[in-house]
Amino acid sequence: MLTLLWTDIAIFGLVIGAVVAVWRSSKKEHLRRPWAKIFNNRMGVVSLTIVLFFLLVGVLDSVRLQHYEKLPDGDYSEHAKALSVLDIILTPIRLQVEKTYSEPFAHTAYAKEMNVDEAGVTQWLYPRLLYGGAHLNNPKSDKQADILLKIGKGLAHGLLAWLGFIFLLRLTKRNLFKTKLKGVNSGLLTLLVIFCVVGMIASLGSFYHILGTDKVGEDVLYQAIKSIRTGLVIGGLTTIVMLPIAIGLGLMAGFFRGWVDDVIQYLYTTLSSIPGVLLIAAAILMAQVYMANNPALFTTLEDRADMRLLLLCFILGITSWTGLCRLLRAETLKIREMDYVVAACALGVGRFQLLKRHVLPNVMHLVMITIVLDFSGLVLAEAVLSYINIGVDPSTYSWGNMINTSRLEMAREPIVWWSLTAAFVFMFTLVLAANLFADAVRDAFDPRYIE
Amino acid sequence: MAACTDRALNNPYVEGEGEEKVIYSSFSERPKHLDPAKAYSSNEYAIIAQIYEPLFQYHYLKRPYQLEPLLAAAMPTVSYFDKHNNPLPNTAPDVDIAYSEYLLSIKAGTKFQPHPSFNIKRHDDLPSDWDAVSIYDLPLGTRELIADDFIYQIKRLADPATQSPIAGLMANYIIGFNDFSKKQTALKRQFPTLRKAQRLQSEKMFGVKKIDDHHFSIRVKGKYPQFINWLAMPFFAPMPWEADEFYSNPLLASKNISLDWYPVGTGPYFLAENNPNRRMVLLKNQNFHDEYYPIEGDQAASAQGLLKDAGKKLPLTDKVIFSLEKESIPYWNKFLQGYYDASGISSDSFDQAVSFSADGDIGLTTNMIERGIGLQTAVTTSSYYFGFNMLNEVVGGYSDKAKKLRQAISIVMDYEEYISIFQNGRGVPAQGIIPPGIFGYIEGELGINPVVYTWDEGLVRRPIGQAKRLLAEAGYQKGIDPATGKPLVLYFDTMDSGPDSKSRLNWLRKQFNKINIQLVIRGTDYNRFQEKMRSGSAQMFMWGWNADYPDPENFLFLLYGKNAKSIYGGENAANYQNVQFDALFEQMSTMANTPERQLIISKMVAIAQQDAPWLWGFHPKAFSLHHGWYKNAYPNLMANNKTKYINIDPKLRQIYQNKWNKPTYWPLLLAMLIAACLLLPAYIIYRRIERATAL
Amino acid sequence: MINYIIRRLFYVVPVLLGVNILTFVLFFVVNTPDDMARMQLGDKHVTQEAVDNWKQQRGYHLPLLWNEQEEGLQKASNTIFFKKSVGLFVFDLGISDNGRDIVADITQRMWPSLAIAIPSLIFGVLANITFALLLIFYRSSVLEFAGLFLCITLMSISGLFYIIAGQYFIGKLLALTPISGYAPGIDAFKFILLPVFIGVVGGLGSGARWYRTLFLEEAAKDYVRTAKAKGLSDLQVLFRHVLKNTMIPILTGIVVILPLLFMGSLITESFFGIPGLGSYTIDAISSQDFAIVRSMVFLGSFLYIIGLLMTDISYTLVDPRVRLD
């Protein structure tokens, strides 16, 4: 049984749209060439593989099944709970909840506690964790060897799985290995790394908290993985909302000028001169009022959080198109005066044809770089919004929420560094991959870079 | 630049106040009001209680809390009257008493702080060469305090234009209060140009009478022994009419100089600088009346050496600087550098500051002890509770079923864990509504809440199994709601959305999950939350209460039926109504602290424990740290005017500050060196390219 | 040119009107006058009477947009919207809902904000351009990749982290600058060092990357190739042509934010205890002080439009091909 949230639908829409776009462009020769160029670029393929892997995790996290969960007393719940496939895969990490903070790979809690041992002696010491390293009898001496052994096992499994994958690939797609594209090997090597990392997480995950636990003892790795979906939704959905408005209006304003320009300028001046914070706060509060008035529509926490996330994306999209629009307008103004445009105009090329053929390709680099900057900017902006309580729902897993919480953890002594680090590493990987991929795409598509 | 040699580079203060007795404190947000008729929150009191003085104050060093005269010459005499205004003996039964009259006397010779408002001729024309920066540049004056100033302030409380938060409450007690405010509304409509001071003085309040310059009386309805506690709050501090008159000058108003901004009081300090975006500075009031450091205190106080300054004239310091510090992290770091004198301990810096000894005693970490830092702890007179809306269909009501559901939840909600995770153990799980330190609280086995705990050489929470049984008896077998066939869904309403809230809400969900109840969190904003509480549409909520005065009435009234929030607009947020409880409350509220009163209170607490309209939550413990040079700190949760007792050793502070803040330059040099090293290959490549292109 | 400017100035009025209406609607969709009153009056012991009294005194007892009980024009004018908006257009910002003069507050708080914002902008742009030029210069070398990697690393770090780490290392461990605080006049120097430094470092990642794109764009043009073919050195081309021609998008970015600088930065100011305007609007939103919210939004949009106008004018100055008509 499948259950869908609104953002799930949006994600699937996005993915299906992307697949259709790729399929259609593969039919057209002039669009296939740049793609071939991307596959010829090592960096491009590596980053694409990573982005796709993140996307896969996000999609897995959006497929929700009715799942019968084990109750604490051993019975199975009579009532099914909607869990994503990712949740089910990560079940051991998800359910191994400690009491409070613990360091990565720790077997004891992070702070000392009053403890009464079997002999009835009260002691002030670091208590053992419920799950982390609980299988060890003598953690101090055995832990290191155990961890290394498990890492080795994980690597071996990863390697085996990768070899299997290659074998399958050879069987089905023979011609792939015959091409001379430089990127194929890099892509496969990246896959090997991903397989190994997944293998290690799988073999270590149910015995240790690889990235430690947070204030209420939840596994930080689990949180960071779950945040991938939120990051993708915020970055992706917002861009999708903002892009058509920004490009359409920006080009029109710069190209047609006159009253069209006036109206569009009026629109974006008005919108962008209202502080984004006010718009976002108002939207979030309106959503809360709506939810308070229609409690029947939002019976579960997920529904409420999801609605808020969706609304946040829309409102961020509405507030962020103005910057790109202004930029495109200015650039179009410039391009309009160029000789080839004037010439095309004189030859009687239709206006929309002119926009599509001559203006749009020449501003694409601006669009591309804005998308990537915005994508990472949005993921970061979310942390700032959480700071003033108008970000995603506090119950939603997101890197912004993690960073925001870690603001207080940074002041602890000894410092609690793992939440921030985890959020940073994940975010960094995604942002870096997206950036490099965008560079590759730009190099491939920009007509002026063809040598 | 010469100053840099003896002062640390990172000193956040500009003036060199090395030798002066200055207290460095902070505030995290601008106090909304400094007008004693409006101020009602602790951050406002932190400032105005040092400036305004009421008639009475709580003794600094004695426990249980005890009132003593401050501006008053003596404690008041109370006389009772019946309906026909005939005097009654003090032993008269409560029902006969229609009015009580408080006869109050004032210390002679008390003067107001120097202030331009006492220069009458400055009320209309301000000197043309005045730059409107500080009102203390104007010619100052003073005047002796008289009974009219107290009466004037009570009139200000009643004036609808003031919008005092306690106006509604006082209208129920002080005779003539309501009539007076109605008359003022009428007057204001009739003569819109009439100035405030004249308007207020033109009418009399029936229940408040001036006898002579140093005596006046207040008449209240019925018997209301807690009234004297109100008289010890800044609401009833004297206010000279000249102040209102002075600040009505339109020039001052346009410069944002008002009574809400520059107070006029009789207290130990006056507000010399008020820039709430940066800092507020209190200076010693030269006109302060003779008040001396207490010469006696309870045992704990004298053991801590708090009587060293006994008999010295107050205040002991010359200046208090409150700096704006919005975030806790910079505050804590600056405290450790010695730039703030005292600090609370946030849950995040707890492990750094506090450690427990092997037998569980609280102490400071060695790092703190080496720095000469001292620790004060006290259980606060406040409650943080988890309430059920008794009007709700699922969790509310007084049927056996609903009661058992609430009791089951009471058991699963592990407040000991809550305190240990979110409060670092700084709290006491509450057994009933009354916190320790308030009359009516019972310690130990006799005081436990039998619904949730058993006693076995200490508190033992009842096992989850019992909660499950109660839940089954309430009709939710294994937590399944028979109406839907799915797990019971309960709703928690909150406006909590800070960075810590996520973990707190997760924790809450975990608690309900123990008995397979699904908790849905309905997060909302302040307005909507308040509105839900007012309309009674919330289901469960967390709330807190901080004592106004140390009397059990101030807590038990939170469950009094006639205070039900969504019915009568009172403070009973759970809308709890129990006839038996209400009857006992009415009986208890006017009693003195006698064993009979204790008996009634115990009965009331037991009724409420069985009905479980609240999970009683916990009473937080306040921990505070102070540096070695900051003397005479003593936790007193009722007194707000503690600053005057504090003493500072500026020399010691200087020594420590210099020791802790030696600048380290080498990383800076190292960074430059690394940068240079990085630039070198860049330069070499550049040369190579240059040469290549040259070829 | 003059015509254009005059036309644009007239154009300010409808924008401000739109902004004003939008702010009004957004604010009152979420808050009612009753909510505002309760917020100002506090939690304990508030009666409906006190709420009504508060509204009466502040003029929030009127209907929001349309007064049915009045006659003729009064139907529109005797409303909260009309009464609260008219003053704005002559820059009479009035009194905030907690009784303070808004203009006095703003003039007091804008200087500290500027003290942080102006040096951050100047040093930020300089650092960004330098870094971006270096990246271009070392195009397709290991250094460029390392630099880009650094850029993205800097971009992926949350602003909060820069502040906390900066305070910890420079203020606490090295004891070189005060952790937080502010003083007016020349004393401000030691307080603004750290926030400006953090502002520059925090903005370096995305800024340098953005400028790099612009430079690359320019460096790929034919005339650059021609110039190189003519024998100009890379450095000369970079500075003489590329930098100069990239000024248009750089100016678009900078000029438009100039007037808004005095609005300050929320997070920097709250962490460093700087008494600026950064938190003025946010605080007003959270304390539901409509008078301040509308004044700040109004002022902000006015300055923004001025910024846009300045951008357009600067286009013509830098690039004679652009005509304003």
C-alpha cells in the first residue's frame, strides 16, 4: 500500500520530468552532442553520479509503504504506520535510540551520570550505551579491532556488490564498455566508492552510532540521511517554481520594453522590496491558521510538516525569482543591442523565435550559475530561517535544523561537534557535486565554449 | 592608545572603570516598560526594582520569606468592617467581613532621586540650549516623599490610559477603583486636552484616603491577606505627579523621552543612561534614604559569610552597567573572560561548569574552582506543568474513564528523564501544585503523588505496566481507540519552536509511544496558541507559573473553578472545576499559615492528584555562577531589589581579567606566514606563464 | 535621461502603494488587532476591557479596510488602513504601537548598522574580485581547482558557524578582539573588526564564484582573444579589458544594495550585540508592532527603488551603448 504526501508527488513529478527530458533530448542530435561532452568530462560524470545517488536516496525516502512495526514489548502493532522505503532500510539505525548525546563510535554516553551498580554502589560515571558498542564485553580493548573488522567486511561487501553490478551491466549493456567516453571509468569508480561507503554503513550501522547521537539520543547519521530529501525538495522545488517565472518575465521585460517592461518591473520591485522574512513569516503563519481550522485534513505529524515544507518552497520560489529576473532583464537589454540580434530582427525573424534562438542561449550561463548558487544558498538559508522560527517544521529532518541546533552544542564543553559536522559533510558533498556538475553542463551547452 | 597597555585588547567596555565599584550585568531584550504601573516581567523588574521602591520588601537573608518595611515606617495595621461599615474585631469570621482597611505609614525624610521634573518651571519651557540627549543635563531638583505619591500611583494603576496589567485584578479588590477608572474615561472624553496629572488629581478614589503627609489608608473588599504582598511589588511604588507633568512636554515625547524610559524613583540607583539597543546604566542615587545591610540572616546565610557587610549603608556599589547580549554563547564566553560578574548556567554549558561528586553532591568543576567562581543553587518557586484541557472530550471530563487515561499518561511521562536530559538534573519532579519553599509543601514520603509514585527510600515511579492497565481500564486496550480501531491519537498544542524544541517534542512523542498512543504536535504561533487556550480548544499543553508572592493561594488559584480560562478568562488554563476543591479553596485563601490551613491544602492537593488535570511537571532549580569579586550573592526568589546588597572587589577583578585575557599573537603571524607560503608558488607559476608568453 | 529619471520617480508612487497594501494584507491576515493588543499587554491578568481600551487608544478599533457605518468617502477613510497609511507618504512614520517615535529610533540605530555594513561591503567586494581574478588567472590548473574547492567549502558553511567559530578563536582563545559589544564613535573600531572580518570571509565563497563566472564570460569573448593575439600579456588583458567590461553586472549587484545597507544584518547584530537596525523589523514582526513593520517595509522599498534608479544611471555611465529613454 502506497501513501503519498504532497512533496512526494512533487518529487516524482520532478524525476519523471527529468527522465522524459533526457529521453527526448537523446532523440535529437544537436542535444545529444553536449551530453556526450558531459560524459567525456571526468568531473562531470563523477559529480553526476553523486547527485544521482543523492536523488536516489531522496526518491527512496519518498516512497511510503504501510508498515507493521514491532512494538517495544515484542508484539507487532495492529496498526500499520506509513514508512518510507528508506526508513525500512535504515530500521536498525532508526530504532536504536539512546538517552542522550554520545560521540561517534562511542560505547558510553557523553556525560557522566549517577549510576547504581549491581552491588548497590552509587557511582558518578559514563554509563554504557543501550545499543552503541553494546555487543562488546570489553569495549576498551576490543573496540578498535572490532571496528576495523567491520569496516573490512563492509568494504568487501561493497566491492562484491560492485563487481556484481558490473557483471550485470556487461550482460545487458555491452556497447557501454566499447565507447571511448572518458567518463565511464570515472563513473564506475565513483560507484565503487559509493558501494563501499554503503557497505561500511550497513556493517557498522547496527552496532555503533557512526556519527554519534543527538540530545535525545537519535542517531545523527540517520538524521543526516533523512535530511537529504528535505534539502532536495527545498532546493529543487523552489528552483522549479522560480525558474519559469524569472526567465519568462526577465526576457520579456528586457526584450519588449515599453509597458510590458513597466508592468514586470512594477511586479518585481514591489515584491522584492518587501522583506522576504515578512512574506515567509506570513505564509507560514497562514499555513498554521489553515491547519488549525482544518484539523481533519492534517491528522498526522507528517501531513502537517509536509504542508509546511511545501509552502516554504512555494514562498521561497516566489521571493527568489526577482533577483534572477532583474539580472536577465539587464542582460537582455544588452543583448538586444547586439548586431546579430538587430540583424535577425531586420531579417524578419519572429519575436519569440528571436528570444528562443538568440537571446535565451546567451543568458543560459547566468541561469545555470544562479540555479546552482541558489540551490546551495537555499539549503543554507533554511538554517537561518530556522533561527527565527520560520523554517521547516521542527519535526522535519533537515540540515538547517541540525545546524541550528548545533549552535547551542558548539558552546558545550567538551564540544558536541558531530551534528554540525554530519550536516556539513552531507551538505558539502551535495553542493560540491551540484556545483561541479553545473560547471560541466555549462561548458557543454554554452555555444561559445565549443572548440 | 596608551590605555591598551594595561587593559586587555578584548575588553568590551570603553571607559576604564578599574577602581570603581561597578557591576557588569546584561539584558537580552529591551525591557518593554520601565513604568512601574505597567512592568510585570522579570527582565523589567531587574531594572526598575533598583529604582522604584514599594512600601515593603522581602528580607534578603531570611527564610521563609518575610516582609519588612521599606518605604513604610512600620508594618500596616489592618482593621475589618462589616456591611454597614461597623468595625469588627480581628477574630471575626470571614463571612462577616465586608471591608478591610490597611493603615499605612511612611518613613519621614525620604527624598526622590534628583530629577528635572521637580524643577516646576521646566515643565513648560525647556532651555533652548539643551541638546535633548540626556535629561540629567537639565537643572535637577528633588522633593520629599509624601502619602500623595502613593495615592497618585494607585490612581495611575486605575487610569485606563495607563493600561496596567493588574488594573482588572485590583478593580475586584480596592474600593472605588473601578468607579475611578470609569470617571477618568468620561473626563478624558469631555476634556481631551486636560493633562494626565491634572486629570488624575481632580478626582478622588473612594477607598484610598490620605490621613496626613505620612499616613494613608487603603480599603479593600472582604478579607484579602495577600494584599500586603501586592503592596510589596513595584506596582505600588510612589510616583510624583510632577513626573507625569514633566514628560507630557511634546518635545520630550518626540525624542522618545518618557516615564516609560526614564523612571523617577526613590531607590538606591537611578537610570542615568538608557540605550536599550546597547546598554543601560544605573548610578548610585545620592538622595537615597538611610538603609543598611541586614545584620541578621538565617543560618545558611551566615555560614556563607554573607553578614560581613552587616550594617553598612546601602547600596554597596556605585554603578551598574547592563549591556545588551542577545545570544547565550557570547554571554557565557564573556563571563568566563571576567567581563560579566554573574551568569546563569544554560543546559549547554552545564557540564563545563558543574560536576557531581561520587555521592551525588553538586559542585563546580575544577576549572571553575581555579577561576574562583562561586555557585548558588535554589529550587525556584515556580512550576512547569503539562496540562489537560478538562473541557476536551477525550482527555477532559471527570468520568472514571477520562481520569484513568490522564493517570496513565501521568505515569508514562517520565519527568525524571526530562529533568535529566533537558535540565541537566536541575529540577525537582513535582508531586502536586505547590513548589518547595511555599507554605503547604510537604517533603518526603508524606508529600508524594500516590497516583504516579510509590515510596521506597525515595521516589519510585510506578511501572509502565500499571499505566497500560489503567489505559485498558479507560477503554483503550493496548492503546487502540475502539472508535477508530487505530491507536489513540492525542494532540499537543504548542508555540514552542526554538532550536531545542525539536528534541523536546521528539521526547514527548517517545513518552506517549510507550503505551502506543500517537501524539500529534500542533505547533502554532503565539496568537493562535493564546486564542486556543482562551477558547478552550486545545487538548494538551505545557505551561508554567511563576509565583507573584510566597503564598499557596498564588498556586492553588490556578485550579480554582472560577478562574477557568475559557469560561471566566482567569488563569486556570486547564479549566479544572471541582466543587469540593473550590469550596476548600475559598476557605483556605483567607487563612493565616496555621496547621488547619496545612490540612485543607493537603486535602486540596490530594483531590487534584486524583483528578490529574495536570501532570505536575517539575519545579526548576536555579543555578547561578558568580566570580570571586562579586560578593553577597544569595538566592532570593521573591526580592527583585537585590542589587543594592551586592559588593564588588574591583582590584581582584582587574587582576583576574588581565590574567585571563592575555592576547596571543603567534597564530596571527603564523597565518600570515602560511598565506605568504601559499602565494609563493602562485608567484612562481605566474613568472613561468609570463616567460612562456614572452617567448 | 532626465525624462527617464522623472518618469521613474513618478513610478515610485504605485510601487509604494502596492507595497503598502501587500504589507497591510499580509500582516492582518495573520494578526488581528486583538492579538496585537494582547501581545502588548502581556500574559497575566488581561481582560477584554483592557484589550478594547488599548485598541481604542491606538486607533485599531476601526474596521480594517472598509467602514460600513460611515457615509460617502468616510467609508474608506475612517479605517485602519487609511489612517495608518497616509502619513507614510510624507515620511511621517509616527509612533510605534508601544509608544515610541519611529523616526528617532531609526536614526539612532542606523549608524551602528552602517558601521558594520559599509566596511563589510567594501572589503568584501575587494576580496571577492581579487580572489576571482586569481582564479581566472590560474585557469585550468591545480590552483584553480583548489580555489574553487575552497569557494564551495566556504559556501557550504552556515553563517552561524562563522560567527561562533570567529568568536571562539579570535575573541576567546586569542583574546584579540572583544567577543561582542559596541561603542559609538572612534571606539567602535575594536568592536567592528571581528564582525567585518567574519562578514568578508563568509561572503567570499559565493561572491568569488559569482565574479569568476562574470569574468569567464568576458574572457571568452573575441576581443580578448584578439587582444592576446596582439601580444598583450594576460595580466594586462585581465585588468584593462575584462575587469572593466564586467563592471555592469558587478554594479547591478552592488548599487542596488547600497541604500539597503543601513537595514543591517539580523544575525550578525544579534550575535555581536550591535545596536543596529538588523533586528528592528524582525522584533517588530514577532511583537506584532504593525506601526514599525509598515514603516520599515515602506522605507526599505523606497530605498530599494532609489537603488534601482541609481543602477540604471550607472549603466549609462559605464556602458555608453545603453540608452535610457
